[in-house]
Amino acid sequence: MDEHLKRQYEELLCSYSREKREDHLYAAQQLSKWMMEQRIPPEEIISMHAAAVKKMLPDVPPVVVDMFDLLIEIMIGYGIAYKEHETLIDRQR
Amino acid sequence: MDEHLKRQYEELLCSYSREKREDHLYAAQQLSKWMMEQRIPPEEIISMHAAAVKKMLPDVPPVVVDMFDLLIEIMIGYGIAYKEHETLIDRQR
């Protein structure tokens, strides 16, 4: 995962955790579009989110971070479907 | 979201948080397959996960739960791509 993206995501999480503003959600939508263009699978995003939570909130109960493992496992299937989708789209171009 | 699925996911999270076992990860993979068959979009899974964390760990800092909003927002784009993929697959059948 790109270091710049990680930093950008951490900054967005930090801003949103300070103040829940609509423009932060809009920024997340824009980031989503960019991530999809870069073909980043959903499980990598969950993994990045878990790492950011752990880094930003070092006192969070470890179980909260561990629980992301199951979410990552579930998203792997969706990631495979996403990759297939991109391949189908490419073929139709 | 199906109540039975929510309960099943909470139980799996609970088991995994007590003991990080490989068979829980395998159960998550099986659950993922079932969720995909049911065409549950990824953002709904994040939302279910956030609700389960909040329910299971009521003392968790609220910011941890709030941060899931950004993850949900990001997953919406992937959910749209996933829906398109299912439509394409259906058409090819």
C-alpha cells in the first residue's frame, strides 16, 4: 500500500474524528474513486483502516484491532469478485 | 440486514476475540461466500461490524465507532462495482 495514501487516509480519519463534517465524507468518496482506479482491493482498505486506528489510538483495546481480521477475511471474497469485474470491464472495452 | 446473520456474526466475533483460531477465520470465509450469494454489499458488512463492536464493547471510545463512517463511505463505491459485476454475470448466464 502506497505510503502517501496511508498518510492521506490517516489525516482524513483524524479530521473526521475531531469533527464529523459532511465534507470529510465527501473526501472519503473521492478517495474511494481514486482507490478503485488504482485497483486497490477492499480487504487492503480494511487492513489500512485497522493499522490507522491502532496508530492513532494506541490505547484502544487490542480486541478491537483483532476483530478487523474477520472483516478482512470476509472482504477477500468481495476483492476477488471486484478483480473479476475489472477484468470483464477491460475485456468489453 | 437479516437478524440471524447479525447474531451469527456477533457470535463469530465473540469467539474470535476470546481465542484467535484458524477455524474462526475459515468460518468467516464461509460466511463471506454466503453473504455474496445473498448479494449483501460490502458497506452493509462494515455497518454490521461497527454495530457489533459497539454492542460487544460498550466502553470502546466512541471515536472508534465514528471512524467506521469513513470506511462505509469508501466501500459504497466498491458496493456499486460489486452490484454491476453481479448484473454482468447474470447477463452472461
